[in-house]
Amino acid sequence: MGALGFSIIIITLLFLGAAGSAGDGFDLIDALADPETPQSNQQLGQCQNEARDIVFLMDGSSSMRASEFMQLKVFIALVMKSIPHNAQFALLQFSNRFEEHFDFRRFSRDRDADLLIGGIKQLGGGSHTASGIRKVVKELFTTQKGARPTAKKFLVIVTDGEKTGDPLEYADIVEEANRAGITRIAVGVGLGFTSTTAQRELHTMASHPPTEHVIVVRHFSGLRDSQAELKEKICTSHGAAAPRPTVVPQPLNTCSDPQVLQKLERVLSGLDQVNTKLNALAAKQGKCG
């Protein structure tokens, strides 16, 4: 299938979504399937095949139309396909509720992005973005869910607006993510991020510096063009700095150091001499009294 055929599929997807029929007679697998064109070695060569564990935190709030949610699914699936084979993926959808669609263990058993993404249904509701970040940090980046201790950790947050009704603030969870060594990339999509306040929120949830960890897409139709930018940010990142271990001072081993023992003996001998002189002075004062 050539580039023209793929473009027709994407245009058809947008048309169906805009008509309000994103869930009727449309299959994400059919839209993305391209069995005749495997991922090229040249494309893979742009990104080192390092161990990366990547979680997508996907907005499913009611502020997003069904067609926009479908475009978000296509975007995530395409990014998953573009990263080299040594990457693992997991996905959590958030609104004011949360749904874990797959973790690293399931992805390692079935690496088909189309099948993993295709059946996801939009949750609807508010946007508890900060709570979603905490849930990822606490529950998905764990060995029980298949996370690898030596892999670089990435959290890609894709949202269409500011958080609403969330009991947590970003200050409550950003340091937790930093301590866990998780690099956070925030993707803000839609006209909601034309405001300074909304962009500032992206900067707050993302790792620093924001210029390297924030992507703003004005329209959902521009998501596909941002796929390469997100891939570049992941592939060129050195990962978050590993938490520095606490250094516990080791007790001095006096038993194996003869010089230390000699010094201690001289100190004790000196104390004995001082004690003898004090006793002599006390005796003289007693006689005078």
C-alpha cells in the first residue's frame, strides 16, 4: 500500500468520525493495517534499540468528541509502531474514572498495537489528570506489571484540556514521578491549549525543561504530523536521572588498623596521667583544709 492509499484511509477515518459514526462500521485495525509494507530499517535506524518502558496516559473525558478520540487512538498506535522492538508499552485511560487497557506483561505477550488499541472505548466524564499520573507511577511502573528495572521509563500524557475536579494537584505527584526516574512528555491537543493557563499546566506536568518535553497540537487532525516529533523526543532523551542512593557512613574498623589502636592507647595513657594529678591536688587541698 502506497502513501496515497494510507492518506485516503486517514481522510476516510476523519470523515467518518466527523459524521458522528466513529463506532459504526469502522475498524481501527483495518485503518492501520499495512501487511505489505513492514517497518523500514531506515526508520528504525533513527532510534537506538534501547530498553524503554513507555506508558500512555490517554484522556477519555467528555470534552473530546468521538471522532477526536478515534484520532487519538490512531496517533498512539502509530507511535507504538514507530519505536524499536526493545520498547514495551502500557496504556491507562483517564477521565474522572480510570481504566487500564493493557500493561507491560500483556504487551510482551501480544505486541499488536492495532489489536491492543482498537477495542478501547471512551470513558467520558471529567479530567483527573494528576490522579492519573499518580496511578501510573504507583501501579504501572512495577515489576508485577512487567516493568523492567534497567529500562528507561517514559510517561506520555495526551490530553485535550486542563484538569477538572481532580482532588490532587500536580505538586502532589510530580516529585513522586521524579523520584521514580520517570520522564514525562505532555501532549496537549485542541484549541483548549491556546490559552497561557492551559499551556502552563502542560509545563507543570511534564519533565524539565518543558521545551524538550511538551508538544502542543492545535487541531486533532494535526496529531499524525506530531507522531515524528514525539518519537524524536523519546528516542533522543537520555531518560530521567536515576535517584541518587543514600550513602550510609561505614563504622571505623579499629580492629584492623594498628595506628588507630596506638593512638587510642596514647590517649588513654594521657587520661590516666591527668587523673593521677587531679587526685594529688585533691589530697593537698584536703591537708590544707
